[in-house]
Amino acid sequence: FIPQTSTMMAALKSSLLLVVLTLAIVLLPVSVDSFCIPASSRPVSFATSKLAAVAAGIQVCDDVYSPETCLELHELALAHADRCESSLVDRLLLSEEDRTPLEYALDYLMRELGDDSQYIEYWSRDEYLNMDAHADIDERYLENEGTIKCPDWSHVLYLKIEEKSPTCILDQRGAWIASGATVELVTVPAVSGRLLRFPGNLMHAVPKPLNRWLSLYDEEDDGDDDDGIERSVLLFNTWSKQPPLEVTRDDVLGVSISSGIDIEGADLEESTPPQQQDFDAPLLQCNPRDSWKDNSIQENDSDSSPSSIRINLMGKRHRRLHPNRNVWLSACGEALESSLQQDSVVSKLKLEED
């Protein structure tokens, strides 16, 4: 009986070791590098069994900023957009002598959130424009390495809002990789003073008009998308490790202007020295975290018959990974329209990929 007992003990030890290793893998924190997706392949979807977890990773907070601060940040974002498309700040290098008002505001907000990420990439948009489904990525890294690399966290700060059209978050990570899976959609209406924060590898979109995803909508009816409807948002991503390539510091202070670069017709012989900007720091500060209003995500389901939904994907195939320019899903059209037309309620519903 001894050999048999030894065999059983060995098998038991092997089983226990397998359980420990499995728990270690499940509980091990996932770094942003784990979400690098080779553009040459289509990996298995991350989303098929984690619908609740995806919604739990999305934070929507109201009363983050006062109306006065929202207007001030709106004006600063407009001025920044006139200078450059996007900027990057290394928080470890920030000092009172050379920080810009937007850098100060974003750093203060991150401290209030308890986010110690080293890098903040930021840009803005002041009009209501259609944005096809996409994830924020390091665009230059994709071109150089053929790999999709996403930030740790993505944020939308709603400033001056005329049109409350929602930001729509889809539980597809990095690119569209579902195949016959259930896809969860979370809709977040644009509300002044609201902050949306979600995992940086989640795909998101802003449909314009609101019925754009419904199968009856004809894209040939788009006409001129630049109709001047105001929807001012400050967008920013946080990166804890390697920042996105070729995104530089805002040069308003002169800290990133190299010699020989032509600015407004003047050829600089030497680098422009940093110039401190005076600003009202308290005006740019967010409200204390304990005064923010946290929004729950409401289920929006219906027993009515499903409708066909068409969602366009941004970019060429190596960015979207999906072979087609759009994906077809089915969902309750009534529930989808209700979610898209909400004034402030954050809602979620399930879509089924055809």
C-alpha cells in the first residue's frame, strides 16, 4: 500500500500547486504593458465574462468643479488648442516656476483622485463632433512597433455643454476583438462639472447624431458636421510608465522650444527661457473629493424586440484589428435610444454581436 499512498500524496501536492499558481495569476495586478496588442493578430476577447467588472472600473462624478472653474478651464483649453494639438506633462518635473495653468489644474485633480501616475497627456475638443469607436493609444508606437499600447486611465472633463450627447464606453479593450460575444455599452451624458474616468484600454465613442448607430440612419445624410454645437471637454490620459511617443510639453512657457524653430515668422537663435505664468490657483482647483457626487450605473433593459445596431470603428485595420470598418450588433432599440437621450443618468445595456 505504501507506493499507492505515495502516488496519491504526489497527486494531491500537484493539485494544490496548480490551485496556488492559478490564484496567483488571477490576483496578480495587470500592468498597462499587458494590454499591448500585436496589430498582426486578433487575440481572444478580454470582455466576454467580465461585464460587471468593466462597469465597476468606470467612475462618473458630478460637482467636481464649480461653474466658474469650468468656464476658466474652458478658456484655457481653447488657448491651448490654438497652440498645439496635444501636450504631455511629467509630474515629477513640475515646479512653481514653469507650470502652466492647465498643468497645475490637472496635477491638482490627480492628487485629489489619489492617482500618482507620472505622465499626463491632455488635449481638448470644444464642439459636438462624431467620434467613431476607438481606444486611446500611443499612435507613434503603433506605427513604429505594430503594437497597440494604451494608457492606464482615460478621462473626460465636461466643461461648457450645449449638447448633452453622451460618451459611450464599450467593453472592448484596445481594439474590437469580440467575436459572437455579448458587449456591454455604458452611456455617460455630458454634464458641466462632471468627470468621467475609465480604464485606458476601453473603446469609446461619441455618436452624432444620436441615432447614428441605428440601422435606418444613412451616413450620406451627414452633411456638414461642423455646425458649431458647443460641447467643450478637456480630455486627458495618465501613463505610469513609458509616455506616448512624440507628444511634448506645452511650449507656452518656452520650456520645449528648441533653437532654430520658426514661431510666428521669427527664427529663434537660442532656446526661449522659461517664463512663469501668473494665475489664480484656487480658481483652478477642483472641489474636495468628499464633496463630489458619485453616480451609479443604471441598468437599461427592455423586453421589446431587438434592433440592428451598426457601430463604426476608427482607423485603418492595423488600428481597429477588425477586418471591417464597422460592426453589427443587436440590441433593444428602445433601450438604446433611451440611454442615448438621457440628460444626466449613466446607464448600461447589453449588445449582442451578430
